[in-house]
Amino acid sequence: MSYYPVLLELENKNVLIVGGGKVAQRKVETLLECGALLSIVSKGLTANLKALIETRRVHFLSDEFNDKHLDNIFLVVAATNDKQLNHRVSESAKKRGLLINAVDQPPDCNFIVPSIIKKGDLLIAISTSGKSPALAKRLREEIETQFGNEYKTFLVMMGHLRKIILSKKFSQEENNRIFFEIVNSDILKALKKGDWEVVKMSLRRILPSDLIRNNFFDDIKPS
């Protein structure tokens, strides 16, 4: 099977988790980082999931799954150790046209979750199309060593810079020149060392002189 890669915006979207073990907990933690509104159905719960429910970050629905739990849901994750239950959740979700991921049961999924590397806004997804999650994990571990927290800092800086540059209405060619020169400069290496003087020197060389006003570097430097 060939998969179409896509990134979902889940802010304030209703997501249902069926399951309450460690796998479900990992799914919950990741989905909360994405701003999803989470509900959970499970007979048992890890201590961390109980704490999330007690603090109302996750809404507990029931210990038994019911089709009504799918009302107004955008995405479903079946993460129990009962394959028949996961299959039943999948069938019900598919009938409603919902996004469903049944952990370790590819035939019961209409989307799969890749192994990811995340450094702030940098997100790298690795998938073997469900053929070998172990290989995806190994590749993630190998690739992750290449991307430190300097990428997180760089993207925060670029978010500020991009707004400023685009507001100046330069030509598309000039915008491309600026952005590609920044990416291909020594700025990432300087950020890795925490050397903001080199960052400033590089930006002064790349950016139009009239762009660098008073407090310019204070505006783009991450807090």
C-alpha cells in the first residue's frame, strides 16, 4: 500500500482515545502537545492518564466503548491490548468516515503514525509504510543526532524574520535570495555555539541595509 504523507492541524479538534495503557498514554501526550481536545474510554488507566483526567486535560467518558462515543469526533486512536475491540472501534469509525489509527493493526487503520523527530517547529517524519516500525525507530535515532536545539532557535528567528521581510514587499527574487542565503550561511553553526555576534554579522551581510533598524536584533532573537 502506498501512503500519502500529510500533517494534520488538530488544534481544538475532538479526538477519542480507546485504551488506557502506556501506548495510549504516549498517544495522549503527543496529541495534547498538538492542542487536541481529548476524550478517553478505557477499563484501566495509567497513573499519568488518571492525573490528566483529574486535572481535566483529558475527559473520561466510560470504561466500555460505545458507538455514541464517536459523535462529534474528528480522529480516533484504538490503543487497547484487545485486537477485537480495536477492530470494532475501527469498523465503527470507518462507517462514519472518521480518521482511525489502530495501534499495530495496519488493516484497521486509514492512517498510520510515523516515527518523528521534533525540534521546536522542525518536524521530521519517518515511515516504512507499516512494514517495519523497528527500522523507522532506528532511522529516527540515527537522524536525530544530526539535529540539535539550534534548529529550534533558528526557526523561531526565521519566523520573526520572515514576517519582517515579507512586509517590505521585496520582489520574489530578492525574497528567495535572502532566505536561501540565510539557510546556506554559517548561522546554524553559530547558533549551535550560542554565538549571536556571528549571527548578527551574517545577517548584516545578507539583509538589505535599510532593513536593520534600531533594536532589529532584539526583535528577532528568541526570548
